[in-house]
Amino acid sequence: MRGIARQHGVALVLVLWVLVLLMVIAGALSTTQRNEVSMVTAMLKERQGRAAVEAAHHYMIYRLKLPQTEMAEDEWKADGVLRSWRFGDVELGISAMPENGRIDLNQAAPELLEKLFVEAGADEQQAVAIRDAILDWKDPDDAHRLDGAEDDDYEGAGLPYGAKDGPFDTIEELRMVMGVTPELYRAVSPALTIHAAARTVDPIFAQPLALYALPGMERAAADDYIAQRNDALQQGLPPTMPEGIAGAHAGRSAVHTYRLYAETRGEAGGVRGEILISLMPRRGPLGMQSTFTVLERSFSPSSGALTSMVEE
């Protein structure tokens, strides 16, 4: 009898261990399924958010292509001011800005480049060296500027490339220029472009650092102007041009390139998207029409804290 009881006890323990093992397996499967469902849900929200952002970009392109006379009843301007827009159930913040508010890296005068790096934190000697290195990078010859850098300088620094001897194709290319540190690149890149196709900067749409870089513009005066300019833009009024800056570096120019910004609000995927487009008129079957080309495109996660391209 004792032997039978002992066998029954062992069998009971085995059954309990099997039940525990099954419960562990079931729990693991349940956790895996919950994780997979969460991942799919997050992916679906991200795709929905991205689709809404892309729809916002196309809406802004459509509005930019409309003749101004057709926009009178529902005015919408490419002025950098953040506006609310809804796509289906998704609410977004959208804005558009003319690209000529940035400094064109291929067109800017040497003194403008030099002051840009000074305002970004470089000392005078460092800024002059970077200025000359940028000019040596762009020009087609191998002649050194006084503080510049040509192929032998890059070779001496152990770099596997030399001066390009041609215009910049991207802003990121600036990181390869002698003297441009990662910190300086991060500071100046928001104020730069290669698509403005103008030597001047439009102060009405200029990034703060681009305004600071204008020869003749003091930082305090620039901050005062930014506050007045943005107040006028928020009220839908035309801002005035600032005083005391060199006319060779600041002014209005024809706008063919725009930077479009859209970001989802709330829990709709948390997506931020930015594209740069070229909008050019051409003659078609129905007369003059506008065609657009996407020059740059980027998407990134969004915190949901909407910001305006025009500083408030």
C-alpha cells in the first residue's frame, strides 16, 4: 500500500509540474501575442500618420499652385506660420516657407559665410579658415586661398578625399570641408540651403542665424526685428524689411522653392514630415501651369509638441 501511495504522490507531482509548464508556455504565448498586436497597432498608427502628413504636403502644393486670385475667399500663405488642418480623423499642423530665407551655400558672398560661422560660435581666425576652405572646395582650380584648403591639405590631414572643385550638391557635404566640426555643422545647417539660387537672403522669412549672419546686422537688432516680423505674420500683415543691413546680402527675390512642414497632433502616429519642392511655371495645353519637383524629403517621429517654422 505504501508503494502504491508513493507512486500516486509522484504522479501527482508530475501532473502539477506539467500544469505549471503549460501555464508558463501559455503566458509566454500570450505575452508574445500582446507584443505583436502592440507592434502592429503602432505600425498602423505610424502609417496612418505618415499618410496624413503626405496628404498635407500635397494639399500645400495644391494651394501654392493656385493663382492668388483664386485664394481670396480662403487665404493661405507660404509664410512659415503654423496652421491647423484636418485629414479625415487626423489633425495636423502645417506650414510652408520660401527657401530664400536661408543662405545659399553655393551663392553666398565670402563675408556672409564668414559672419555665419562667427555667429555659430567659431572664432574669427577659425571662421576665416572655414570661409576660404568652402571657397576652395567650390572653385574649379587647385590654387590655395590664403587660409583655404586644397587636395594636399586634405591628404596631409589623412583624409581619403580632396577638395571637390565643384558646387555643393547637398548641405551634408559641408561636413567634409576642412575646419567644419560636427558642432559647427549642426549649428549652421538649419540656416543653409543649396536651392535658393540667390546671393541674397530674404529677411522676412530668414532663419534667426541667417539674420544674425547678415553683414551690418547686430544680434540685438535682429532679435527685435524677428519679434516684430513674427507678430505681423501671425496677424496676417505684411512685415517690413529691417534697417541697417547691407543691400548686397539681403533683399527680396523670385521664389521658386518652398519648404513644406507637417506634423500630426494627438495620437495619430506621431509623425513629422518635411519636403522641399521646386515650383516652376510652364506652358501646357490649358495655358500656363505650375509643375513641382520634390528636391528633398524626410520623415521622423514626432513628440506631438507642434512648433512653427516662424519663431514665436
